[in-house]
Amino acid sequence: ANTPTLGSGAWSVISGPSTSLAQFSQVNNPQAVFTPAGGAGTYQLRWTITLGACSNFSNVQVTVVNPPSNPNISFNEILQQSSQTIMLCGPVDPGGEHDIDIYNYSVPPGSSFEWQFNTNGGGWTNAGLPSTEDEYPVAAFAGIVGTHQFRLRLTTPAGCVVTSNVLTLNVNPVSSIGGTNQVVCSGANFTANFSGFPLFTMFSWSAPVVTGGITGGSGGLGFSLTDNLVNPTLDPQTATYTVTPIYLLSVSPSCSMSFPVTVTVYPRPTINLSPAAISVCSNTVLQTTQLHYSATTGVPSTYSISWNNTPANTFVPVNNAVLPASPISINVPANTAAGTYTGNLTVRNVNGCVSVSYPFTVTVNARPNIGNSTTALPVCYSDNNQQTTLSYNTLTNSPVSYSLSWNSSPANSFVPVTDAPLNAAPSTIAIQVPGGTAPGTFTGNLTVKNASGCVSVVKTFTLLVRPLPSADWASEAGTVCQNTVAQIVTLPYFSTINSPNTYSIQWNPSPANSFANINNAAFPGSATGGSIHINVPANTAAGLYTGNITVRNASGCVSPASVFTLTVKGPPVISGEVISGNVEMCENSGQYTFSIPAIANAESYNWSTPAGWQIISGNGTNTVLLSPNTGSLSGNVTVTVSNSCGSAPQVSHPVQVLKSGTWLGVNNNWHDPANWCDGIPTLATNVLIPAGRPNNPIVSQDIASTQNLTIEPGAQVVVQNQTLEIGGNVVSTGGINALAGHIDLKGSSTQSIAGSMFADKTIHELSISHPHGIQFSGANDTVKISYLLSFETSNGQLQTNGNLTLLSRASGTASIGDLTGGGQYSGNSIDGQVTVERYIPNHPKSWQFLSVPTTGQTINQAWQEGNAPMANSQPGYGTIVTGNMPNALSLGFDIATPVASGPGLKTFNSNTGLWEGVAGTHQPILPNQGYMLFVRGDRSVTAFNHAATATILRNTGTLVANGTQALPVHHVDAGKFVAVGNPFASAIDFNTIQKSGGLQDVFYVWDPKLTNSANSPYGLGGYQTFIGPGPNYTVIPGGGSFAGGNTNIESGMAFFVRAEGTTGTLSFAETNKVTGSHLVTRQAARQFPQIRLNLFVNQGSNQVMLDAALSQYDPSFSNTLDIMDARKLANQGSDQISILT
């Protein structure tokens, strides 16, 4: 029924054979069990739920019928047979008495059957027969020994279940065979008996089948099986016999068969026993020794020991004791005499197998003894470790070592001794007495040991530590003055202990003296104090002398030394003491402390100073406060130390008064006022950088200024990414580091500088900012500019005197800036010779299109470094120049090449459009002209198979653009190409160059890297065309060196221009210059729609750019050929492929 959500429920019986509520297991439980008590019939049941006055109910009808009677079953259809017994080997045929049938019972129609069985009292199991099967065959149980029970459960169509009676089936074996498994020990006789057979049954057996090589087994006949088997292995092995019973003629069993008998043969156990137990020493008490073994076989579990009776002993035998892990403990009886005893050990395993007997020995060694003194030699107390001795006269039983232990009372720190070597008697034992052991009598315990390890009984002895005498001495004897005669002083003492009767004095040897040591002089030793006299030798030098005094008593104990001093006074002595204080100070900069260490015996200190100084305080003491005023002189601060006995030599301390503008070097910041006398210098300040300062100045935060600048050798000013303004003269030897800095010359009169004033003779950037003239002075004292030389004034004049070099390196090329400052200045000039360098980076050998900005040298003097053919006087500079004429060497070339190979240095003839080799290298090298030079590297690259190197080409002479000469103008005929040399020692912007007439806004440069990647066979460079309008030029074909954004024409570089339609002119001006430099690595921007044709050749996995052509499109362009259309230059070389337009 349902569980009420509200109210409560109850069961009731409305009608039926019985209406008792007791038929419900729980009246109020909706899940109650109903057990009819009135028998068969129909029952009306009601479940009612009540909540207050409200209720509801539901009825259920249950019909109960009577079950049928229990069925009967039997092993026989005719006779009632409730049990049956069969033999294990007997056949069981189906049918008849071997089937179970329903016996004498009327089965209700439509009933179903469930046959069940159990075996040996187990649970009932469904036999699995069809529910219509009314017969149960039991033939399947014939081979299963045991007791089997059977029953039938019958279910009627009405659901009533009844159970039959139980039948029993006993299945017995043919006979009970005993002894079919046997366990024996190797080599032991055994007998196997068999039970369960009729009386007088005999048995025959075959020779056994064995494992592990068992021997001794054989076949036989008898009432029992007897044999002797030997197992030669270490593991259990088996021997299996086949046994056949032989019955008497009168015995007719239901069946007969042979059966196996398996005998397990265990090996005898073994043990790898040590031949001797650990020896022991004779003792009056029971002791234990150990007998070791290393391995066993056969799994022994117990052991037994018997003892030989010679020599006589009381050792106790052991019988079947549990075998422990090695070692085996053996009891040695008390008072066993010294000697060697023999035992015999056997082991046994759980199978009862016993090993052979193993003999072993136990040795009992005799104890040694020592006849020693009962007292050690006494000692006196000492703070230090000391040694005494204990004597002995006799030794017995050959002891070889001794051990000492100490009683703990009185407390002590004596160190025990264990097994120290023992000398032959008579002799002594050394005893160490720890430093600081208190006076008293101490008890020690001595034992000795012999080579057998036997230890004697303990012998006790005593050691007396005596107390020391002492006297309470004053720490100082009297004071005397130096004298030429002997003097006497007294040394008091205030008390004594332990009766001292003599004293001794030892004098320290430092300072050197002639005081006489005293040994054991008589000493009254009054307990209440007194004094002794001390002689001071004549002419003893002034000083503090130290004596060490001890006292001694009648026992010979000596007190610790007491230290006292004796003073011999003299005049003050200066022993290396110096005045401490500043050596340098700025004038009128404050007060300074000077001091000298306090001098012994000094009574006064008299100070003096250079002129102009003021003593503020402290005169008369060892510390004085002084002030250098304006105009104070440098010199010495001195002090004279004196007392009543005289004066010491005067001590001096040098002082230097520093002027305004002197570097102090507190840190390295030029702009920190703490680093200067009188604040940060201005352009009116004369600056001195002394050597030896903790820090040299660094100019890195702001512009630094100075009038005259003096840098002492060893000092240095570092200008780092900043400017140093100099208004006067410079005194320096490499002391200005401007490798990354800017020097601005701002004098009011002529200034002179030299390369040797600067680190590496190099200035990163140099500006001339006044019109009074600059001189580069000195012979061969070159000023090297690594970035820029510029003018920041009008009418400035630089006289180089041949001492100016514009450097070119991989990091950049120096240049001369616009002399007009972008048009704001005029009249600036550079007079004298200038060396201009051009760095050629290390890339495969190639042509270079070059120019020079100076006049006054030959090709040989410039690019061959003035060398004879193939000579190399300046490694890293110049290059090898070849000529293809027969007399090339006499004409200055380094190598004569075949005529067909072409010249190695050539110029372009604009009239013919052809290249022409130069006539020789002793002819002048001309500015404003382009030279095509084949560069292999420096002059060390002398053969075709030598690796290329970087090199620097340089030329020296008067600048073409020096501020006083007119700048070149180039005329270009219509339809002609003209080679133009960059006239400036500076990069220039082609866009700013004045172009007139038909001159196109196009220029051409030779790119040494185009077509010339490593091992490329396709050329030694190629032309790059820069197509305007500028300033954003388009580079065709691009690539090679032109992978960046630079479109300038570099210093030392030549280029081509062309006029279209009419003659044009190209005019240079100072304003064409641009600052900075590149290693010709650039790429132009694109402005117009265009079609580009690139010509590549594949070399392995790499593409080599050979050439390109470009068409640009814009409505403003003309469809006919005009000034905007740029011609292509054909690349050089027999293997070169070009696109021509």
C-alpha cells in the first residue's frame, strides 16, 4: 500500500475465514506481511488512511488454496529405496535403480519439476533439468567419491510449492591406499605400508622413476615397499614407484588397479662451519663465545653439540637447539682452565635429516698480570699539559699493551688510554696530566692485555697534583732616568700563598738590555707582603722593560710568571710616527685637522705652518686645527715633540694649496662640484687634472668647459657622447679621450692642438668655433678625425701642417662638414695637406668605382702606398694594381697581365663610351674623376687564389673643396654618360646638386656586391641605377650592397650621370654635403606604379641578382623618350649578363 503523506494508515480484514488483525506482521505498516490464519478461502483486506475526522481506504482480495501432499521419490520404480552405495570404479548404467523416479504419487496436472542435489552436506543446487522432466539419471555421480543427496521441488499451477523426501547416494573408492607418498632422508632405509586392502594382500613394485640422479632404487615384491635411496643433489628429489596389489584367490574385489608411490628424498643438511670459535680468556664467571658459519644446504633448522672429554672440561652438550643466524653462541663454563677444547656439531632439518659431524675448537687463553707501583710520581699544578710516570717491575703471561681509566672523583679531565704499547719490565708508563688539573689526589685504574686479547684484573694507583706557591706582585717597579751609573729600584709584593722561599726573574730581550736574570734567590715570602730590590745597569737606554718573576716552594713547585715593567725615561723618541692630514686642499676652503700619534714621554707639541696659514686650535697637543687662507703658500706643516729631558727631531708633513679649477677626483663626474676647487669650471677657468686622483673626470652628462687645460701624465679626461669646450691652450700627453666625444675649440686667439694630446691621436668630432685660427702643431703629430670636422663660425682657418687624417673604418668614415654651415657661415678654409681614407670591406674580389677629394699625389703614392711592385710596407693599406701592357712593371703596376685580360685600373671616356686603362701609376691621381679599380684586398693579396681581405685606400694632398678654391662644374653632352668623382671628403646628396639642361635626375653607381656573392662566377659587381625624382630614388636592380635606405653618394665614391636631349651641367656646392657615412648599403623608396624585371641566376640554393629593368607609370610622364627615361649601363666582364634599354 501507499505511505500516507498526511495522517496515518491501518490494515483491517473485512471478510474471510479469519478476521484477526494478528494475521498482519504490522497493522500500521503499508508493507506488512499477511499470513492467513483461517486456512483456504477468500480474504477481503482494507488499507485505511485517517486524518482527524477524514479518512480514505482501498481494498484488496486474497484467495488462499490448500497445497497438494509432498511427493515421494525412490531409486526404484517398484520398491521404495531411499539410499544406494556404489564403488568408485564400478560402472553406473542409466535406468533401473540408478535413476530417481516419482514413486506412488499422483502429480497435479500442469505441475512443473525442479530436481536439486548437494554433495557432502553442501548447499542445494538446481540440477538444470527441464521443468517437465519427472525422472533424474544419476550416472554422472559415479566417479565422484562422497555422499550425494537428491530431492524434488514440485510447483502446482496455483503456485503451491511442495518438496519431496531426500534420497542419498554414497560413492565409495575401490579401497583405502595408505603410504602412497613418503618422505625420507638421503641414504636412510625406509618402508612404505599400504592399508585398506584385504588381509594377506601382497604388492609388487617397479624400479622407481627418479629426478636429480637419485641412486639405490629397485623393483621388488612384498607385503610393504622397502628401499634405500641416495640424493646426490642439494635439493629434494623424487622417486616414483608403480605398485600393483596381488590379492588372494579368495578375495574378489569389485575392481583392482595399480597405483603410484612417490618418495621424496631430502638431502642431508650441510653447514660451512668455522674450524674454531672465537677464543676467550679464562674467567671466574660463565662467558659466551661465538662459532661462525658462512653457508648451509638442506635447510637445517636445529643443531647439536657434543664435547670431547680431553682435556677435562665441564662444557654442556646441546641437543636439537634452534639454529640461529651465524654466529652460534657457545657457553664457556666459569673457571674453565686455559687450553683448547674440541666440540662436534651436527645440524638437522625439519625432515629429520641429520648432517655429518663437524669438529671445531674453543681456545681459552690465560690472563696477563702486571706488578706496578701504587703511586705515580707527583707533579705540581700547571696550566699546561704535563707528564709523569708510573713504574712497574714484573709482567706475566706476556702483556703487550695497557689501558688506563680514571675515577671521576675528584673531578678531572684525565684522558683514558686504550691499548697503548707496553714496554718490557722493568719500565714506566707515561701519564699525561691535563693543563689546569686542580691540586689533589686522583685514582687511576690500570689493566694490561696480551696478544690473545686477554685483559688483566684492574690495578689501582694514585697520582698527587701539588698546589703552586704564589706572590701578589705590583705590576710596576720604580721609574728611573737614563744614567751612566747603576741604579736600584724596588718591586713590591702584597701577599704570598703556599710558602714560597725563592724567586727568579727573567727579562724580555726586547728592547735590548743588559738586565741580569735571577735564579732562585732567597725570598722572605712574608704572607703580609714586602719588596725586593732590582738593579738597573749603567747606561740602560730609555724604554719600558718587562720582567717575568716566579716564586718557588720547598716542594719544587713554581708559580706562574707575573709580569712587571720597569721604566727608564729619556727624551721623546720619534720612531716612524708621521703627521696625518690632508696633503692637498683648496685655498680658502675651510679648516683641516693634522695630528701625530701620541709620543711616549711627550710633554708638549709645537706646530708650525707655511706662510699665510692660521692655527685655529690645538697647538701644544698632538692634534691641531689649521686653515689655509687666500694666498696661503704650499710647504710643510711641522711639529716638535719635547719633554723635560729634551726634544725629538722635528716631523714634517707636505701640504699643497690647490688653485681654482683643480680636479679633486671624489668621483668621475665632471659636473659634480665636489670634484673641483671652487666649483664646476667655466670657459674662463684654467683646469688642472692632476695624476694619481682616485677618479679621472668623465664628460657624459652635459657640455664641459675650460680655458687652459693641463692634464698631468697618467691622468685623463674622457669625453663620452658629449662636448668639451676649450678656450685656451692644452697641455696633455694622450690625456684627452675623445674617441666617442666632441671637442669644440672656442678660443679668443689662435689655438694649437696636436694628435699626441689625445688618446690614439683620435677625435670623434672636432668643431672650430672662432675666427682666430687653429694650428695642428708638431712634426708627424697627426690629428685623426673618426666622424666629423666642422666649422661653427665664419672666417675660421685651420692650418693642418700635414697633421690631419680623416679615418675610414668598418664603423664609419670621417667627413668634413659643410664649411658654410648650411649657408649661415662664410670665409672658412682648411689649409695644408689632408689624408683622406676610404675603407673597403672584406667581400669577394670585385671592381670599385672610386674618386679622391685631394690633389698632389700619384696613383702609386696613394693606392699603392708608394711601394715598389708587390712590396707591402703598410699591411692593411693599399691594394695590388695590375696593368695589361708589356712594360707594366716599369710603369708602376704591381703585376703585368695579358693584354686580353684588360686593365686593372681604368677611366671612362665619355666621348667614346669606352673604358681606358691608365697609362701608369706614377701619373697624378686626379680629383673630380672616376677610377674603376679591381680590388682584391690589401697588398698582401698577391695571387688570384689568395683570399680577399679588407683594406684602406688613402690619398694625401690639398682638399679640392678647402674653402678657397672654386668647386667643380661638369658639362655633360646630350646622350652621353660622364663619370664624376665626389669632390668632397664627405657623403653628398645627389638631390641637392645643381642640375641644369638635359641632365637627368638619375645617377649610376657600381655595386661591388651585385652578382658577386661568395664563389659566384657571374661577375665582379654591377651597376645600380638611382632613378629620381629625388630625394626618394628608386634603385634598380637593388639588392647587393643596397639593402638599406641610404641614397647618398659616399666619400671617395665615383658615379655616372647622363644628359638626355640637350647638354646639361652638374654643379657642386658645400651644401651638397650630408653628415655620416655608410658602407654603401641602402635601398630606395618607390613612389610610382611600376613593373620591375629582375634577372637572377640560381647558384645552388642561392639566387644571384645579375641585373634588372624598371618601367614606372604616371599620367605626368611622356610616352616619348625624354629626360625622365634613364638608360641602362651594361655590366662589365665576359661572364656578365645585363638587361639593356
